Amino acid sequence: MKALVYYGPHDIRYEEVPTPQPGPGQVLVRVKAVSICGSDLAGYKAVSAMRKPPLIMGHEFSGQVAALGEGVHGIQPGDRVGVVTNLYCGTCRNCHDGLTNVCDYRYIIGTTMKAGSYNGAMAEYVVAPAEKLMPLPDSVSYEECALVEPLSISLRAVKHAGRLDGKTVAVFGVGPIGLMGVMCLRIFGAARIIAIDVMENRLQMARECGATDVINSNDDVEGIIRKMTDDTGVDVVFDAAGIPQTVNRAIEIARNGGTILMVGMASPTFEIEYKHAVVKELRLQASYMYTSEMREGLQLIIDGKLDVKKMITGRYPLSEGPRIFEELASGKTQDVKVILTND
Ligand SMILES: [Zn+2]
Ligand SMILES: [Zn+2]
């Protein structure tokens, strides 16, 4: 089969590789749509512990069942499916506690974890455990389904905020995760959703996704929010960026006793206004990956509660992958979400 094989920073090649064979309990999925994630791009741009070459990336995808391994029942070749990509062990302490998202022994399709690498969906075919398949109704397209994984990240973070009815929430960074955060905040009843980003096209998209207000990061974000909230600050901040500026701004604009949802992690290490966060008794709540949220996110799409399609700004055949990665890495495009397809 053909696949995009990652060999190291700025080196992805479209080439022939052996087609994987499904083992017992596994299925072979013919990939229909696979989305490029910010984490894939990070691995493309620089050495990342989560992308050890050679590796076929791709953890946001959907497809059609092509072949069944031994002992798989209830699934037919031709079935349209999404795939839950977190392959947790199911027996460790974290898994027992329901924290399958931080299982120490998990594989994630399309990445490298402590347990090892698992080839992903930037290929014609990918192998997945049958129990990880999510049947896809005809009403949901392959492209929409490829966005369920990033949606689940945003959904989990928003669930961490608790009751949102009538609350004011600021969202830093409205790339795919922030935009889906805006959509989820809306569903969960947030009254006012303030999107903050440096790119005007993204702020425009945030409005289309349900943001009630937008602020360009180059403006006086703190001053504008103080005015908007009668000097009290926002109840919740959803930080999809995770850089020194956004985290410290979040601490500044959150109201006393407010919550900061830590989702983005673009900068691994930096200084924060720690004392300021303590004396405001802020709740700094990290949110990582998903547990049950992929299936819940797909259900939201099936129920017509949100429309993830609108953030897809580019569609290309898999064969153009090397060029697309280079273009996205250069930062010159205004793309929000790009999908690679196999026809
Ligand atoms: Zn991702
Ligand atoms: Zn585990």
C-alpha cells in the first residue's frame, strides 16, 4: 500500500510499504479521511518524543472496514467506521480509576508512547482493535468523523469546567481545539464566549462557531475584558494555546475563584504569575486527551448539536502529503483544519 512515512523533521515521504494484516481481534480499515493535527505538525517541525521515526502518523481518521482478523464478529467489510485511537491497557491503576487517558502502558494509533510506536492512518490502510470501532451512520461524512478525535479533546476540557449556565468564558487560541471548545461551551450553556486570537480569519470562524465576542490578542485583552465583566473577570478560561502570554493573561482575566482549563501545551516550560493565581484561589485544571469523549463527541455530531465541517479549509489526496506538511509547517497558509483523503 501507499503511505506517508515520517523519517524525521521535515522529512515525510509518500512511498510503498507492506499492507498491515489484522491479527486476532483486529480489523483492517481502508482509510477514507485523515486529519492533520497540530501535534503531527510539531513532530514534523522538530524532534518529538511522541513521533519516533520511521512512523506513519495519523490519529484523527475514519474509513471503511476492509478485512477482519480472527474472532471478530458483528462487523462486516464495507462498514463505515470511526476509530477510538487510545489503546489503553485496561488493567493498570489509572485504567481502573477511569483515567484511561493517562494509562502508562497505552499505545496511541499514529504516535510513539512509552509502550512503543503504532502506525497510524496517513496510509491506505490501518489496523485497529475491533472494540475500538465506532459505527458511522450515513448522515455523518468521513471528513466529519475524522474531526471527532480533536473534538473529544475540547469536550473533555469543557466538561471539567462543571456547570456553565449563564457563565462567561474566554477562549485563548481559536485553532481547531479552541473552535471546537467554543462549540462545546455553547452546547453546555455558557452565556458569553469571548474568543481571543491573533489571526482575524480565525476570529471570524470563532463567531461562526458560536463566540459572542472576539478580541485580537494584539489589543488590550485585559482592559477590554475588565470592561466587559464590570471589573470582575471571566468565570472560566479555556486555554488552547499554552504559552506564557496566554497562561499569564488567563490568570489575570479570571475572576477570583475562577477556573482555567489548561488544554494547549505549545510551550513546555515557562514562568507563571503563581502567587497571583493562589491569592485569587484559581482552579488550574489540566485536561488531556479523552476517556469516553470520542463516542460522546460523535453522538453530538449525529444529533446535529454541532457542525465541525465548517473548520475544514483544505482537502488533498494523501499523495500530496509531503507538500502539504511543508506548507503548513512554514506557517504561511491560513488553514484551520486540513484533511487528507484516499478515494
Ligand atoms: Zn490530535
Ligand atoms: Zn492502563
